[in-house]
Amino acid sequence: MKKKEETKVRKIVMKHMQQSLKLDVPLEVEIGVGRTWLEAH
């Protein structure tokens, strides 16, 4: 994935994940990028 695309996707995913539930406290989201789960986190 190109860096420019990664930035756009991160913003979209973060927004949707943070707004997926209505909670009294903020929902924290972390995103990692890599070819494997281990590389991403």
C-alpha cells in the first residue's frame, strides 16, 4: 500500500471504529501496518 493511501485508510478506519459504539468514555483505537500481524504490532 502506498503511503498516501495508508494515510487515507487510517483516517477512515479510525473514524468508523471510534464511532462504532456510543459510550460514555472515548474508544481508543490503534492501527498497525505490516505484511503480517507481527510486523503491524
